Amino acid sequence: MTARVYWGDLHSHCSVSYGEGTVAQALLRARRQLDFCSITGHAFWPDMPTDRERYGRIIDYHREGFARLAKNWDGLLAELWAASKEGEFVALPSYEWHSLEYGDHNVYARGPDLPLRDGANLRQLRELAMASGAIMVPHHIGYAAGFRGIDWRHFDASASPVVEIYSLHGASISASTAFPMLHDMGPTDYGSTAVAGWRLGHRFGVIASTDHHGGYPGSHGDGCAAVLADALTRDALWEAICARRTYAVTGDKIRIDMTLNDAPIGSELTAAKRRCVRVQVTGLDELDRVELLKNEQVVARWHAGDGAAPERSTRGRLRVTWGWGRKDEPAYWDAELTIDEGEIRDVTSCFSGQSVVAPKGVAGHSTVEDQADLPHEITAREPRRVAWRSVTTGNLSTRHRTTQALSLLLDAPPSARVTVRTSHGEWTHSLAELRHGGCSHYQQGWLSPALVVGPFVEEQRCQAIAEWTDDLSDTNDLASNAGDAPLADYYRLRVAQANGQWAWASPIWVERQ
């Protein structure tokens, strides 16, 4: 059986511990744009600060959240199990264990059960997790060791096959990324990054997940995990995660197919002097670059359209984005898009919840967007029509968007005309016009909510297909090309789209002897 990619969010919070939104709401939202998820409860913090004068509020809301989860734990497990249906959607149980000294870890089981157990330290937690068949996933690892970032001295890949390297907190993959850590917990520390861990010889895969606290698993732009599994079942997903057949995306569901000597991402291979890497990437927007790294050195780079079919195709990606306006004035959207020629082949939602990475309260809702069970929803889909409803407010700042979007795969000629209708107007553009970029439309004049139709990007500009060979046949000592990597060479892929969305694949390791 050939593996396919399944999309999920393994780290999302709600009011079952502390956060906002109910478990039922979170699961309903997850099912709309994910294949799997976990609703994670905040559970334990053995080395929580004790200085009440400085940290009193933090101490109180954590303790209240921990108590709430303990009370609701059996109910949470039951809701996760009831929401799961093999082949359609899978919800895995998990809880979060905080630590200043060792960094935060989530404990996961394939389910349906997971004992809620604390450990006085990381070693004890690991023993408890492994005894119950669970795994542990460190997250927001990029904070400094001793300040809730990872301490690689205590890492054990046998219990932690993957690491969460992107979320609302930012990117922890390296010291220099487009997504710095800006939370009040502090900046990125190189010694805690994924790159630092790989250079120390640790072998782990990567995922992204939102760490969203507003009951919105899969919130676009906040992190999403891609898992290459044989089927959408609990066992198949678990096997793939433990085998590190995973990669991380910031939001857009970028598809990565990478092999080395026909082995998939996450593999460990015996020594080989000829290493053939094959890559196929398909994005939801124009690719900016695809980079292959060996031991953290870029050894190959490809761009939009490289290796793709040269003939002109009628297929392409159209994005429609809406929101803007004033932060204190919600906008209610009831909209549709139609096309007069061709066909809508695929509709991918890029919906997000309110930007919540720390609680404003221990329950309830704070903004109008998340009062509805489904604040954003596709209401109709036909061969030439898609309709949706949504409620938005203005962007939090010039760097924190609250816009929503759809990405449509169209098979239509350049003459095809796209029409978008809302309660405030109707706008029509040809695909030929939208190839140059998006066209914006204000709903009720200046400072009102607005939408952007476009750009339309030809399908081949969203793709890169390549092959690269690392031929060490003339090298007697394989370690001579080692860089900083001990014992084995490792190869990994990173992808950047022109719209700022990224993906990072788990490495493939090749032994040197």
C-alpha cells in the first residue's frame, strides 16, 4: 500500500483545562479541515515557580486548569473516542507536562485510553509514558534550557520520535527563521533548536501543531502536522509518527514527497557512497524555493516550475481572502464564488481561530469570532460554485492577521471569469487578469472589511520536481564530508512559498560506516 499524506493538529487546547471553547466545538472545527487531531489538556508542572508575589496569577490559573482537567479527564477521553471514525477522522488523547528545567512535553497514546500520570522529573515521566505505550513530544523547544525550552542532554528519541518545531510560539528549527519567538516567555536560543539537536547526533522527526488556546485545532498559519501513513486509522497514524514519516507546515498544506535511495523521510540507512534524492513538492501557492540540506549545508536549490510539465496547463490555484476592517466591529460574511468556464477541482480552507496562545480567562469566549460553533464554514460546493459564511474582525496588528481564506484548484482557460458575491456587492475578474496578482474590494468604503480575489497561479508554478545525487564513490573516508554531524550524514528538505508559508521535512540519515 502506498502512503499518503494526512493532516493534523496534535497540540490544541480549550476550556477542558484552561483555554477557550468547548471540546465539542474544538472537535467540530477540527473535522472541517483536518484528518486527525488531539485536544490536549494542561495537566502537571512539577517545578512551577512558587513566588506568589511575582507569579501569583500564573500559579493560580495553572492549578485551576490542572484540577479542571483531572475532573474532566474521563469525559475528554470519551469525547475523543466518540468523535473518531476509522477512515474519516481520528482523535488521539494527550496531556501536557510543563517544566522549567526539562522543557514542556506532551504525552500521547494511540487511544482510546491514556493514564493521567505525573512525573517528578523527565526520566520518571518517560518511564511512566513508555510503560503505558505512550510517546512524548517536546514543544516550543527553542526557548532557552531552564526556561521551558528543551535541554538536549535529557532527550531520548526512543520515547520522543518527533519534536514540535513550529506553533503559535514561533519556529524552533534554527536560530534564524522567518518566525521568531515573540511570546513573553522569551527569545530563541540556538542551543535549544532542532538544528542543535541534530548536530549533537539526536535522531528525531519534526511536526508542527498550533498550541492554540481558543478551541480551534488546525488554525491556519499556526502550525499543522503532515503524516505519511498507509491509511487514516489510529494504528497507521501511530506507526507513521513513530517511524518519523512526518513533516511540519506553517499553514498551507504543502505536499512533500522526498526519498533517498527510495527510502522515505525519517529513515535510517546503512552506509552508501551513492545517495540519490528524489523530490516532488506541490504547494497551494507559487513556490519561492525548495532547498535540500546535507548536515545543515544547502547542497541543492530548486524554484517554481523546475521539473514540472513545460506545456501550458489550464489548471491553477486561486486564493480568495477576506477580513480587515476595524478590530472592534465584527464583519459577517455570506459569500459565494462562481466560475463561468471550467471546473473547481478542489477547495482547501485556510480558516483560523482567534490568536490565543495564553488564556485570557479559564473558560468561555472573549471575541465574537469564536462564539459560534463554526465561525467559518464552507456551506456549498459544486463544480462551478463554492459558498461560505464567516465572521471576522480587523487584524490584531500590522503583523498579526485575522483574515480567512480559501484556496481553489481550478481547471479553466484564461478567459474564464470568476465572480465573487457578498451582501455588499459583486465583482468579476478573468483568470488572465488575476495571473498578475489579487484584486481587492472594500465592502462599505474606506476602513471597512475587504476581500482579495487572487492571485491565480498556474499549477506548474506551484510545483517542483527534482533529482539530486550525492556521489561519494571517489571518497575513501565518508566522514571527510561530515560537517558537524556525528556518525551519520543527514539530509532534509525545506520549502518556502512566495506567500510566506513554509514546510520542513524530517531528515533521512545515512550511516558513514
